[in-house]
Amino acid sequence: QGNMSTPRARIGDGVKTQLLLVLCATWIFFGLIGHAPWKPLESTSISIVKSILDTGNLIAPLASDATSLETPPLYYLSAAASAKLLAPFMSLHDGARLINAIWLSIMLLMVGMTGRELWSRGVGRHATFIMIGTVGLVLSAHSLSAEVASLTSAATGFYALALSKRRPWRACGLFAAALSVGFLSYGLLPLLILLSTAFILPLLFKAWRTSGFLKFFTAAILLASLPIATWLLAFQQYSTSLFADWWQMNLDGLQQHNHLYFVRILLWYAWPALPLALLGLWRYREQLLIKPKFQLMLTFFICSLIFLSIGADSKDINALPLLIPVVALAAGSVEHLKRGTAAALNWFGVLLFGLIGALIWLGWLAMMTDYPAKIKERLQFLSGTNEIDFHWLALMAALLITMIWAFVCIRAKQTNKSTVTNWAVGMTFCWTLLMTLWLPLIDSAKSYQPVFSSLTKVLPKNHACINSLNVGQPQRLLLNYYTNIKLQQFEITQTLSCDFYLLQDNKGVGKMQPGQEWKLIWSGRRIADRKEGFRLFQRVN
């Protein structure tokens, strides 16, 4: 027939579901703990979480040196609650980051339910596997960042719209939850994407222009308005000026022009969902404006692209909502892949992940055994560490995921379904190896804790304050997180009123030398960092 329609399964749905759950759990949990906060994604978030725990501010918590609120606090409140609950067992940042396990579990559940609702039974697994295997998701999803909650709200809202024609009242509750969570975690953008999609669908397409959809939409808005209005009123009562600044910042933020950026980034960010979705667009080209499910996917994608382009910075993490309709369309295209296309995608994934996995193992063996020596030297240069400790648990996890990946590649019957399954297993395999065998190397290169800990050793216990110049915001926030030092920025104060003066030097920019009344008492940088360093001066009386 020219395609590879999947034959009747040799194992039951229960076993397939168990495999999916194990794969999702592995993909979610590895990478959430065991490393310091990494800039730029986590510096602001961990500072806000620390502020919540230190001050008890639940309405409008700010980062340590912030003067305005960037996003509403729901995600940070959940992270702070997780950190406090797990404080006896792990560090604050690991405990806070573990909240992503809940957010990501909900997101993957919504993605799977959407695939099943839009297509048929079994397609939900395709959608979840494709989402797990998406290149752009894996690092962003494991970062302490409010965008994770925004993605979850978008996935929930998308599923609610898909469900609204069959179960309007259940969908109403889900859509209201999506609107509330999206706004209370990230602000206007998730709200604008979901509301514009729900408004445009009945405006343009007759299939959505029903009394049932009107009731669904109206009831959802009424339900969502209660928690949103409650927080807005509490915020306005808490600080009128802070509220006005935040609202004005939201309105001023809708003036970006990043359309081309978000279109270009999808070429790698949405792989392998994008080529599958493009095949689906071609196959269903005559039905795109006729069937409600295609109307929903196209409308949601266009609304997301428009509002992200005008309201989000050009950062890859901001493209996460675009993955949802792309994955939904890709999931429905899996069964209709041509034989050659499915085989090419499958073998590309096997070779790609096999090569990456082999390099990770080779690098770890080089660090453990000093052979090959050249590879060890290169890894030492890039990571800034000479040795890594041997951990049995990390090794056992790496061996287990390697055997699972090899078993799946060797034993799996070549079908359309196995193509997306193999890709998801391959992505999980490489991510798990990175987060077990190479995590000490990566963390050594990215962590600021050793630098700032050494800085505090030269400071007297009762120092009053420290002025700073050219110290970036992520660095200031992480310094405060590790040491509780809050810098007084010369760029703002325009005066050097403290006895200590911290400078950040950046590659390609000449070093600023303070006057003769300042004496250099410390300098430091991350061992593997060749782009930035720090110098601390003390005033000479």
C-alpha cells in the first residue's frame, strides 16, 4: 500500500501504557536535581523562590534586586512550597526544581489526551512520545522557569478546546483552569493565546458556532475570572505603584517584532514533530479548513505565533507553546508515513542517538581511566575540573537506560509507531546519560557557587555593603542566593559609598581600573569560563 500501517500489537495496551509511564518518569526526573542553578534560565527564579521563603511575600514576590514584578507568582509559590517540603532532604534549588515533575506530568497527560481526542485511541501515546522526543523541550522543561507552567496551561487549554464539542462542561472546567494558571504563572501571553483561539474559532468556522461552545466559553471565562480577579485586587491593595508598573510593563511588552525568529527556530526546536506535521499538512490539505480538529490546530498555532512574536523576547524557551499544535498534527500523521520516510527517520534517530550516546560514554571512560588522554584533556579544559567522582547509582542508571535503548533498537519491529517510540527512547537515553555521567562536568562549568564562596572568605564578617560595576543581573542574583550579599549598583546609585567594590570583567571589553584609594584583595572566575571574571577591591583609608 506504500505505507507502514502498524500491524496488530503483539503486546497489550496495559504493557504499552506501562512502557509510556516508565519512559515519561525517566525523562522527567533526570536532570531536575543534582546541580546548581544555571544562568540565565534559573537565576531569577531561584532568587524569587528564596525571597518567598525569607520574607513570606505571597502576593508579589520579587527577585533580590528587582524593583518591579515580571510575572505573577503561582509558579514560584509552587516551587517554594516544594523546596520547603523537601528542605530536610535536599538543597533549596533541587527541592524547588522538583516541582517541575508535577507541571510536566500534567503537560504530558494533556498532550496525550489531546492526541486521543483529536484522532483516535492509541494516538495519544504517539503524541506523548513525539513531545518527549522534541529537541527544544528537554532543556527548558528541566529548568526552574515559569515558562514550564505556561506550557502546561497552554496544553490544558488546547485539550479543553478539543474536548469542548464532546464534553463541554468538563472542558469548561479545564479551560478555566488553563486560563487561571496561565495568567497567574506568566501573565497576559497565555491568556491572550487561549482567549484569541477560542474567540476566532466560532468567528471563522461554522462548526464552532454553536450554542454549546458559547456556553462553554462563557462559563470558562466566568470561572477563571474569580482567581484572576482575586489576585489582581490583592496585588493592587498590596502596592498600587508596583501594580501600575507591572500592568504598564505588560502593555509595553506587546511591541516586539520577533516573527521571523520564532519561525526560524522551529526548524530545529520542533524536530521531529515538524517534518511529521508538514507531512500531515500535505496529506490533509483538502480538509484543513473543513474539519474542526484542523481548524483548531491552525488557529492555535497562528494565534500563538502572533502573540509570541509581539509579546515575547527572542529566547528559545518562549517558543514552547508552538510545540503543542505541531505535536498534535504530527501525532495524527504517524500512521500514514510512507515506508521510506518512516525507515529514514527511524535510522536517522538510531544513528544520531547512538553516536551521541557513544561519545558520552567515551568521555566518561576517559575521565575515569585517563584513556583516551586527548579526550580527557579536552573535557578538563571545557569543564574546569580535573577529576569526577565515581557514583554507583549514576553508573547503574546509565547502564540500564543504555540497555533499554539497545534492546528497543534491536528488537522493535519496524513500524510507524516504533519510529516515534524509538526517537523518544533515544532522546531519553541521551538525556539520562548526560544527567548521570556528565552532570558533574556540566555543573562544574556552569555553577557560580565555588566563585562566590571563595569571595566571601576574604570579606570581614561585619562588612556593611558592597558596590558593584558591570555585574550582570544573573550574577547578582546568584551571588545573593549563595551569600545573601545584595550589591549596590554604581550604575544606579552613581556613588561609591561602600568599603568594597566588585567589578565584572568581560572578554573584549577593557578592564576598568578604580582609583588609587582601592586595593585589589580578590579575583576569581569559573574555572572553565574564558569570557567573564570578577575582581573585588577594598577601600584604603
